[in-house]
Amino acid sequence: MFFVLFITALFIGISIYFYFRSEGLQRSLLNAKREFSSTQKENRSYVDSMALIAKRHEDFAKYRLEQIKVNQSEKEETLETITPLINNYSIIFRECLKGKGKLQPITKKCYDSYDKEGFKTLVAYISQQEKHIKRMWSSNNLSGYISLIEAFLLMAEQKKPSK
């Protein structure tokens, strides 16, 4: 009889322990779900912000490119080479956000949809540039892309318009 009472008490004690333990785990799980939900909302807002930034940068770059084209009376091969790079700015920007090593593959894809030989022309053009331009291209990341576009636009703007 004493043995049965002991087993029953042990069973009740273990049940009470696991009940409170499960309640604590349930509270922890609820807190984790709340944190996850808030993190997802924050992440969505960051993604939306980055998409907006990409679109704004694209608009600015396209405007600058158009101004350069208007100021130059004859077509310049350099501008034709970098135009697809600027026209696909937000696509390349968003792809580069995903990680390092995404610049050149997405650029190749964009140029292939524009012209089959366009990417080779771009690479040849970049290989003729100064070291810092080559480094921007070989960095193969978002920072390098933004710097590369800015450098190309500055070089084009600094060329004297031929009138």
C-alpha cells in the first residue's frame, strides 16, 4: 500500500512539474513568435526602403545619363556601352543586395537581353579603364556597382560636349 501511494505521489509530482514546465515553454514560444513577427515586419520595411532607394538612384542615374546625351551632339560609344547598366539599375541593385558575387552574373543577364555582345563590350571597356574602375567592377558587390555607375557618369560629364 505504501508503495502504491509513493508511486501515485511521484506520478502527481512529475505531472505537476511537467505542467509548469510546459507552461513556461509555451510562454517562451509565444514570446519567440512575437519577436519573429516584429522582425518580419521590420525586415519588410527594410526591403521596401531599399527598393525605394534603388528606384530613386535609378531615376537620378537615368536623368544624369539623359542630360549627358542631350549635351553631346554626336553619339558616343561609351554612353551606348553603359546605358544598359544604368537602365537596369534597380534590378542589378536588388540582386546585389542578396550578397557578394551577384553583380557580374546579373549584369551579364541584363546585357544579354539588350544585346548578345553587349556584355563583352562592357568588359572590354572596363578593362581599358584605370585601376580603381577595374577594382569597382571586380569587387562584384553592391558598393562596387554604385561606385562604378557614379564613376562612369562623372567621366561622361567631365568630357567636353562637342557642339
